[in-house]
Amino acid sequence: MTEQTTETDQHPLRVAIVGSGPSGFYAAGHLLSQAGRPIEVDVFDRLPTPWGLVRGGVAPDHPKIKSVTRVYEKTAAKEGFRFFGNVEVGSDVSHDELASWYDAVIYASGTSGDKKSGIAGEDLPGSLSATEFVGWYNAHPDFRDLDPDLSPKRAVVIGNGNVAIDCARMLTLTHDELAVTDIADHALELLDAAGVEEIVVLGRRGPEQAAFTNPELLELGELADADVIVDPADLEIPDELRQDDLDATARKNVEILREYAERQPSGKRKRIVLRFLTSPVELLGDGKVEQVRLVRNELVRDERGGLRARPTDQEELIEAGLVLRAIGYTGFAIPGVPFNEGTGLIPHDGDGRVVHDGAPVPGLYTAGWIKRGPSGVIGTNKKCAQETVDALLADFAGKESTPPVDTDDVAKILGERVSDLVDYAGWELIDAHEKGLGEPHGRPRVKLTLVDEMVRIAAQQEPAAR
Ligand SMILES: Cc1cc2nc3c(=O)[nH]c(=O)nc-3n(C[C@H](O)[C@H](O)[C@H](O)COP(=O)(O)OP(=O)(O)OC[C@H]3O[C@@H](n4cnc5c(N)ncnc54)[C@H](O)[C@@H]3O)c2cc1C
Ligand SMILES: NC(=O)c1ccc[n+]([C@@H]2O[C@H](COP(=O)([O-])OP(=O)(O)OC[C@H]3O[C@@H](n4cnc5c(N)ncnc54)[C@H](OP(=O)(O)O)[C@@H]3O)[C@@H](O)[C@H]2O)c1
């Protein structure tokens, strides 16, 4: 007969979470709020700083959205929580090691790769992915040296989602609007001196198919320094191609766009031109982007009744020296972790159990964008992460925890291996330091952009001259 364990004599269930973005933190929060059994959670991130895209994606002029980190801070304060920052899983530590140290591993590593458009000239200087541009203005260490050329008068943003709106809006905000945010100092300086006067946002399908959400689209109509321009002809939809099943967001988007189309430009310094049924087919230029060849699309029904864009023979050439591709993201494979190259995601059974060769891999789970794909707002990751954790808890119900190394051993191995590891107390020092730099200027923080500097602050050493 197997010996019954009670709550008090049970070893804690030990879970590693890879990624400290919303999905990693929602998974940690759900695990640590289980009353039924003791649980310990170690969260790993390749950066010394937590919060994933809440720090490195959400636009600087949307500070309220970032206040969601207060919820994550409460999770970090719970007993059983540890943060191992500046540790990249797949290089500093392998998946096999994590799998041998913990009862379960949850991959919540996000989708930080950019989707390619595949058009000619895509790699010319002056053509940037949203990953790069957004990371640059948000002080992500990987993109601090991007130094984009913002001198051209016209920029083109490809895509009709909220990231496209963020990119377009950021190019129009005034110095006063940006100077009170946590935008990277280097971006504040360059955006201030930018020559961009017109931003053309290209949707390959029609206004009914745009992926914008209403508040973000409405915000474009209220910009201090930019008029929003919509050609009424772009809003004419043939009856046979009208979508009967439009959701409330899409209906409201069309209503907002109609109102924009009726407006007369008020002569503001900049213009955001929203164009629909238009795709770039080629970026041209001598050593850098100078022109974009566009094609007019028509909407056609596909076999499943959906509406897709089909190019017509109407082409035009426009001058533009900056092109930002905001057409979606894709994930990266981590050695040893099943990965679907086609979807760019970790394959799972629907509830977050990672699947290999058609069967769940014991002890391996996934949550967030790397599980579902790169869509959904911050809150969407809560339900997603909880679903994963519920699957994990169901799998471990009644099972003893059996990791061969204890929690102190893991910290010791990592400490010896990663000399510049940043723990949660180290992050709190970075956080306080950044807030201190921002305070005299009425800014929420001034973000550090160098990993070495973050590590020095986390180790309570004096920063180098900035
Ligand atoms: C530009 C942009 C702006 C957005 N703005 C908003 C907004 O205003 N409001 C809103 O509600 N939603 C917004 N979103 C959506 C929101 O950011 C996402 O829903 C959410 O961040 C996804 O969470 P995640 O934890 O799955 O991934 P992420 O937030 O990407 O977190 C993944 C984490 O994993 C870490 N990681 C990756 N690989 C490794 C590894 N090998 N080892 C260790 N760590 C690793 C990364 O460093 C990162 O910290 C925005 C998204 C983007 C792209
Ligand atoms: N403020 C906020 O709340 C906020 C801010 C930023 C991001 N987010 C969220 O983060 C998620 C990701 O946003 P996102 O903008 O990256 O993705 P998204 O909402 O999926 O939009 C991607 C856009 O790119 C277009 N596209 C894809 N491939 C293309 C191609 N080859 N050529 C031209 N266009 C192409 C898509 O058009 P089709 O529809 O035709 O495929 C779509 O318009 C979304 O859920 C978004 O709401 C939220």
C-alpha cells in the first residue's frame, strides 16, 4: 500500500516558469494561490528586468496599462516565489537541466520574432520591423543601438493592428507629450528631431477587417500634432462583400473611420493617412529605402467564406524613406522544447500540455503568446495561464514531488554558472534606481538600456557614467 501524504509532510511542488511577462506572472500567481498543497515557483527571464512586453512593448504614452505590474509585484512577494533574471534558457541553462531540477516547467517565453512580409527590398536599410522599432523606443537592451533614420518626410507602416497604430502614433507625439513618459532617452532625442510629416498606414484588406481596437483607433483622431486622413472611397464596400457577422468592435471601427473620412484636415504639423485594400509589393532605393511600390487589392471570398486580399493590376509608387512592418510576431525554438516551425509556436493539447509526436510530454507546459500565438491583450493571458496551471495541477494531483535537487542547490548552481544573475531584490534595486532618475523630471522612470549597467545596479555597485 502506498503511504498517504498530508499537506504538511508533502514536499513542495517545484515549478520553473520561463518568461516573466504577463503569462509567466499569471501562471506564477495562480500556482502560488493554491491552498491545497505547498508550491515553489522559480521564474526565469533572459533580461535582468521582468514584465516582458509590459515593459518592452506597451507604448510609453500608455502608463495606466503598465500599472498591471502591481498585480505581478504582489505575486513576487508571495512565499515560494523566486526570480532568476539575466538567465537565458537554452544557453545559460538548458531545458534538460530545468526538466531534471523541477517537477514541471512552463514555457511562457512569448513570440519576440517578427513576421516577414517576403516582399523585395524588405531588408534595405530604412525598413524595420515593429519588434525593432518598439524595442528601441522602449529601451529594450537588444535594440538600444538601432539608431533609425527618422529624417525622411514620409513613413509607411504596414499592418492594421494595434501595433501599427502604436508605431504611427509614436511618430507624431510632441516633445512635451513624450518627455513625461518612460520612453528611452535615445528615442526621445531622435523622435524630437524627426523629419517625418506623413505616416501612411497600409491595411491589405478593408476597413471592416482591420484588427484595431476602438480606443486605439479613436486616439488617432485626438492627436495634438497630427490630422488623421481617410479617403471616403476606401470605405465603400460592395454589398456582396459586406460581412454579416461583424463584431461590435469592427462595426464601431467602421463608424469611427466614417467620421474621420468626413473631417477636413485642420492643418496640424503631421498627418496619419489610413489606407485600405493596399499592399506594398516592393521597397526600392539606392542602398536604403526611398520608394514603396504599392498595389491596390480587391477582396475575394476564400473556400471557407472568409475574405482575403487579392492584388489587382493597379500599382503606384510613393516616396518613403522609413518603412515599419507591424504584421505580427513569431516565436523562437528553445533547444530541447518541442516547436512547430510552421506556426512558430510550442505545440500543446489545447490546455497547455506540451505535445511531442502526438502525446503530452510529462511535466512540460506552455502559456501565453508562445502557446496561443501573438494576439490578445495583457488580460487575455490570465485565463490562458490559469488554464495551463489547472492542467498541471490536475496532472500532479495526488502525486509526490520528486525533484532530485533542492531549491538551494538550484540557486547555487545558477549562481556559479551565471555570474551576473539578477534576483528579485536586484530587480527592485534597478526599479528604484530608474524611478529615482525619472523623478526630478516628472517621469515615471528613466529606463536603463545596458544589461551591464543593470547588473551593476542590481549588485548595489555604482553605475558607470551615463
Ligand atoms: C508592441 C506591443 C504593444 C502592446 N501593447 C499592449 C497594450 O497597450 N495593452 C495590452 O493589453 N496589450 C498590449 N500588448 C499585448 C501584450 O503585451 C501581450 O498580450 C503580452 O505581453 C503577452 O505576454 P507573454 O507573457 O506571453 O509574452 P511576453 O510579454 O513577450 O513575455 C515573454 C518573456 O519571456 C522572456 N524570454 C523569452 N525567451 C526566453 C528564454 N529563452 N529564456 C528566458 N526568458 C525568455 C522574454 O524576455 C519576456 O520577458 C502589446 C503587444 C505588443 C507587441
Ligand atoms: N493598446 C493595446 O491594447 C495594444 C497595443 C498593441 C498591441 N496589442 C495587441 O497585441 C496583439 C498583436 O498586435 P499586432 O498589431 O501585432 O497584431 P494583429 O492585431 O494580429 O494585426 C496584424 C495586422 O497585420 C496584417 N498583416 C499580416 N500579415 C500581413 C502581410 N503579409 N501584409 C500586410 N499586412 C499583413 C494583418 O492583416 P490581416 O487581418 O489581413 O491578416 C493585421 O492587420 C493584438 O491582439 C493587439 O490587440 C494591444
